[in-house]
Amino acid sequence: MLASLLIVFREMLEAGLVVGIVMAATEGLAGRTLAILGGIGGGVSGAALVAGFADVIAEAAEGVGQELFTAGILLAAVAMLTFHTTWMSRHGRKLASEIKDFGRAAVKGDKSLFALAAVVGLAVMREGSEVVLFLYGIAASSHESVGAMFAGGLIGLVLAAAVSYALYRGLLAIPMRHLFSVTNGMIALLAAGMAGQAAAVLAGADVIPSWGERLWNTSFILPDGSWLGRALHALIGYSAAPSGVQVAAYLAALALIVALARLAPDEKPKPKTASPLAETKVAAQG
Amino acid sequence: MRAFLLALTISLLASSANADDPQLIIKDHKFQPERLEVPAGVKFRLMVRNNDPTAEEFESFQLNREKVVPPGKEIPVFLGPLDRGEYPFFGDFHQDTAKGVIVAK
């Protein structure tokens, strides 16, 4: 039971942190709960599918199918996150002021919402497929009862969800006008970490050069396997001993996202409407 | 184009199974051998074979690798060049029994 608790918590923690950031980043958007739940549901189905085809994926492309697949998922998520930060840097300020004026869950941001729901789905799928393989293995070898295994898994899942919720609530303590700047920054780091990881995975499969197997090694301070190391890995792409190409991809993705966000023209917040008349005028224009 | 095809052929030949690739076998959720010596300073390909009926994940923080090995399959893990030293690895799905160390000499 403890084994399934730990592995589910460990794998789902990473996805849970992504969900926590995404929840904060979509605060106030209409329909976001449904979109995120849809992302999680899609991710769970995807995870079962990936686990079911694990042997096909493993044997594809001369045995590096798994790495190509993982890198593909990561890079798709990077693209979605880049889209979101660019969109947010254009609409974020307006959005924040609208949410303040008209209340939460009333503002539209469909495209950005879709992109982030997809990121949630991809994160759940990637982490979840390992959980499925692991739990299936336990169920098949049945050293312990299936009931205890599911109980452990469920507790692990609840704990991961609790961390996710705590991160979300913590971020909400940030005043509304700053919230999206903070989440945008976190999402940029999240994307950079994923880009670095994609490069590391591809270099690990000998698909691209590694440019140095390990540029430095900080595992004596913060090992990758520690809880803090894992959390920072998920949040900002921490890696105790990164390869050269991993660092390069990290910096390149970060630079690209910052540049795109800077280049995007900022949409000014709507002036506060003084009278009902002015409000109808704005509505008529829109 | 020709050079590219040639390079592709060479790389495909190079990646097909090789008798002198170091090998790990997973059986009863344990690695055999649990201590594997490999040459330091060169790239090599570790073949990991899973003879158990359930999936395992070869994982090592020191080597920066994690890779699922489906039941009954053999997958390559590309490693090196490694500095001299010991690199512990484990089976993520059976951490209490599946443990080992790669020794680069």
C-alpha cells in the first residue's frame, strides 16, 4: 500500500504542480474549471492508452521510440505554454482589470484556456502512464491485495491534489493586478524546464549531441531524487547535473518566450465606465 | 543526399544489436548483474532486458536516465562517456529489490 501511495504521489506531484499553476493562471476565466477537468480527464485516458501501447512505443525507432514520444509531448506543451504567455502579455492587464470590475468567472479567454487545458492533459498523460504501468504490474503479480493497492494509490492522488490546491491558494494571495505577471513568469520557467528536459531526453537517446554530459553537479546540495529536487524539477526545470544541450534549450526557450511576450503589443485596460450610458457605448462597440 | 543516406545506414548498422554491448537482465524484480563494470570515457549502449511479466523502469539519477522496459522486451540505454566512478541505478517500480550500480573504470 505504501509503495503505491508513494509512486502515485511522486508521479502525480509533478502534474499537480502544473495544474496548480494553470488554475492560478486561469483565475477569473469563464469555464476554466470545466476546461481543466477536461484536460485532466483527457490526460487520464491518454495515460491508459500510452501504457497500453508501452511495448509498441518502446520498440519503435530502433528502441528510442519512448524518448521521441516523451520529447514530442514535452515540446507540444512548451508550444502551448509559449502561446499562453504571449496571449497573456497582450491581454493580461485588461483581463485583470475586467476581473476586478465585473467579478471572477465572467471573462472570456477561450484560446488561452484551451492551450492550458491541453498542457494539463499532456502533463497528466506523461506522468500518469507510469502510474498505470506500475499499478498494473502490482495487480498482475499480486503480492499485495488489489484493494490495498488502490487505497494507497488513492491516498497518493489525494495528497498530490492537496499540494496542487495549496499552490493554487498560495498564488491567489497575490493581488489580482500582479497575479498574471507572476503566473506568466512561472509558466515561462515551466516551459523552459520542459524544453530543457526534452533536449535531455533526446540527448539521452543519442538523437542529438549532448554538448557535455554534465556541465556541473549540484547533487551534493540538492539531489534530483529528493522531494525538493523533484518539486523544483517540475516547477523550474531543476536538474542537479544537466547536460550542455539541456541548458542551451532551457535558455533558448526562456529567451524566446520573453522576447515574444515583449514584442506582443499590450492591450490597455478599459477605462472604468463612469455611467451606464458609457457602458452601453463600450458594449455596442465590442 | 548520398552522404546523408550513407550516414543513416551507418547509424542504423551501429544501432543494431551488438554482442559486446553491456547487458542487464531484470528477473524477479532484480537486476543481473547488480554490479556492472563498463569502460570509462567512451560512449556505449547498455541493453536492458526485462524477463519479468510486468513492466519495470530503469532509472538512475546519477546517469540522468529513466526508461520504461516493457515485459519481455529489451531496450537500449545510451550512456557515456562516463568519468571513473560508481553510478547507482534502480528499478523505479520495485525500488526495494531492483537495485544495482554501474562501475566505470
